[in-house]
Amino acid sequence: ISTEQGLSQNIVSCIFQDSKGFLWFCTGDGLNRYDGYRFRVYKPFPNRLGAISGSEVVALGKGRDGDIWVVTKNGGLNYYNSGQHVFEVYPDSLFRGFSLESTVEIVEAADGCVWLSDLSGIGIFDPETRQFERFNPGFPVESMLTLDGKKVIIAGQGGMCELERGGADGQSTGIQMHVLYERPVHSLAKDNDQSIYGISNMHLLHWTA
């Protein structure tokens, strides 16, 4: 697959598959969606409502019902509504103290909050209230995924940890962190049974939620 088939640029920084089966390609010249036959390219258009905020795509994350979250360089966080084919833009000014351009992972938890990771920590964004908070787990986060409820699993040089907003009682505030594995873990994946798989320096890890 290349520009000959409709890809906007041959340099691709990440590939992502949404819940509807579409493949998305991050490039420096637009966000590309591929249905197996043709590409649809999303680029910014000045003064047009519903357009993506930038051409250079930094990171992608899965939302609900085929929707996705997109970070663009100097363009903030974008929410793509797959039903209406429009983007809602949350500007950089909402994410004080966090470098969106350094985003490594984006995940949406069951409560609708969006978790973003970079090499300096984690940011949690509530799209409804537009409130943003930072959390420092004490190590750079290399991989992240969600479990049922409000739990998020993170991995990096500090191991594998389970995070939860508000605590299990639903009353306390802040982020609760529980260490699941103390050695470095570099990549995470989960199956349909919510089992977690991790890659460490020497082992393949399996953890049942």
C-alpha cells in the first residue's frame, strides 16, 4: 500500500484498527482511513466546522462504537464521530502541563474519561467537564490499556500497574495504583476475556483480571 493506492504520504508513523474494522494510518500529511478498497483522507480546512485540527497525526486511540481519538501536532486532541464523520477539537490549552505532541498511548475508559500517556506520566481528560488532571506513576509509560470499569493497566520500566480513579468504594478521590509486576514491561495486549498479556525483557506475561 502506497500513495499509488491513495495513501496521502508513504511515511506512516502508526497504524490502528478501529472496532468497525477500518484501518487508520498516521502520516505527516493527513489522517488516512482504509476500508480494504480505498482511502479516505482527513485534512484540516480553515474555518470549516467538523474538520480535523492538523495534518500531522501524532497518536490514535479507540473510542466507542467505532469512534476514535486523535492527537495532531499543534492541534490538540480530536474526537472523531464515526456516525457523522466530523471531528470535535479540544485545544492544547486544556492540557496544561502535558505535552500532547509526545503522546504515546490514548485509551478511553468505561466512564468516558480519556487517558493519555507520554514518557513523563499520564493525563486524564473528562470530555464532558473538560477537566484535566496529571498523574505521575514514577516511571515512563510505554504501553496502556483499559479494563472493565474505570481501571487502566500501564506498563514501562517500573513494571506493570493497575490504576483506578476514585478508588474501589467510588467515594475516595485521586488515582489508586497497585503494582502487578515489578520488572520492566514494554508492551501490553488483552483478549476478549479481559486477560492481559505483557512483554518483558525475557518473558511473556499472562495476567487474569
